[in-house]
Amino acid sequence: MRKLMILAGLLGPALALAGPVDINTADASTLARELDGIGLARAQAIVEYRQRNGKFSSIDEVLNVKGIGPQVLEKNRANLKLRDASK
């Protein structure tokens, strides 16, 4: 029981930091870690799309990324944000 309490104490701050991910600034490892159904390959595809086409102007634009479909988007919509959509 004591080990669980220690583990909870160590993880608590890290879990508290999790929140919406800015798809215009997050790197691939952050995207893969924070989003459901997004592994490193899809996360890298998001970053590459952003590098080729500029910043996303809407959350729905992520559907243009190969491998990202409506189900993945809806699963993650509440955890995605756009802080700076200016291209």
C-alpha cells in the first residue's frame, strides 16, 4: 500500500499537467503520448503536414493528414486546441 501511495504522489503532478494539445506547436512525441489512437507514425505525419502546409487553421483540418480519420478526430477533439492558427 505504501508503494502505491508513493507512486501516486510521483505521478500526480505529471497527470495534472496533461491537457489539451496544441496541434500547431506540439512535437511528434507529445502528440503520440497525449492523443488516443495516435502513434509515433501518425504523430509524425501531423508534424510533416504542418511543416508542408503551414499551421492548422481549424481542428477539422487534421482530417487532411493521411491516417487521421473522423473516428480518431472525434476521439481526440476535446484534447486538441489551436493556440495560434495564423499562417
